Amino acid sequence: MILMKPKIFAIDIDGTITDNKGGRVDLDALAALRYLVKLGHKVIYVTGRSSVEAYVLSVFGGTTRIAVGENGGIITTGPAEHKLIGNKQKCIDAFEFLKTKIPEAIEKPVFPRLTEVVLERNFDVNLGKKLFAENNLDVTLTDSQYAYHINSKGVDKASGFLEIMNMFSAKKEDIIAIGDSETDVPLFKLAGTSVALGNAPQDVQSKATITVQGHAGDGMIEALEAVQLKLLVE
């Protein structure tokens, strides 16, 4: 892949380079991302998973050693270097309230979170959003297709990634975002170029500048090809 100038690729993990069921990383997609780094681009994971998981993936996968985790709530730049943006206590309080209205709402077993609460996808997420809004709770509830996430209001993938942009003095046109869920939409708006994969819901696809038919890892490779064509034309 030949691009005119170095870019920063903001890459979702679940459903984008992995399958949502088993969480297996597509090795061909990972190799393509590692090649981007070899060409001089930055590849940064922006995920609903913990930033530690994403950082470890960057180390062993050979991509840029920076991770935005918990849907923008935390940034990890080293083994013991973490910047917290979200407020977990607000999320815990919101979850305790939610359980009184939707008893089946339960936490998902995940790596420890520092700024959010992660729930199983076993209830009506729109009802949960409505309850939070009606009771003026200072949180958001989103569906990553891997889990439901309670984050403090104002925290999303865009707010977290903006910290990265400031770190590198990057502009909108420098950013290419690739993802598959509603949690990626704020990031799409921040990026000059955005790609939604074929497994993304229609309303998510409508927010991206490019859509591809492929799912997960296959979709990632197709997305990189589409980005290359777009930038070469420009």
C-alpha cells in the first residue's frame, strides 16, 4: 500500500480485526496493519476493551504502542503509563440504578476496567438508554456488539482519540478510522476518512465515508484497499 503522506489509523478491535464470538484475531488483517507501520504510518487501537489488552496486542502484533481503551475512557502509552479520562464511580452508580429497573442486567466477565462498566447484551439497550436519559444520569449506554458499555458522559472514542491527535499535532485529514459499531461513530466524525465494515449496522454504515462488504478481518483488508484507492484518487 502506497499513501501520499503518513496517516494515523484508528482501529477498532472486536468485530473489526476479530470475530465478536470467539475474539480471535484475523492474522492476515494483523499482518496488513503491521505493514502499514513498516511504511511509516501509525496504527492505534481504539476499543471498548481494556487499554491493557489493546496495548499488549500492539506489542505482540507489531503496531504502534499506544492504546485507547474503554471506549475512550483511558489511554495507555506504556506498561505503567495510563491516563484516565472517564469516571467509573458514575458508571457504577448508574449500573446499580439500572439493576433496579432491569434485573436481568448483569456485568460481563472482562479484564478489569478503570473507567467504565461492561454489561452482557441480554436486555433491551434502548430501554436502558431511555431510563438513563429520563433520570438525568450523567452517563451513556452504548452497544459495541461485543458488550454494552456504561461510560461517563462526554467520554467516547473521539474524546479519547483527540488526546492522541494532540500528542502528534495531527489534523482531521491525517486520521483514518475503521470500525463496526455505534461506539465507532464519534470516531468516524473526528476522522477525515472513515470506513464501516459489512457487519456494522446500517445506521453505523451511513455515518462512514466508505463502506465495505467484508466482515471482521476480511472487511479490514477490504477497508485498507478502499482507503488506498480513495487517497490515490485525491
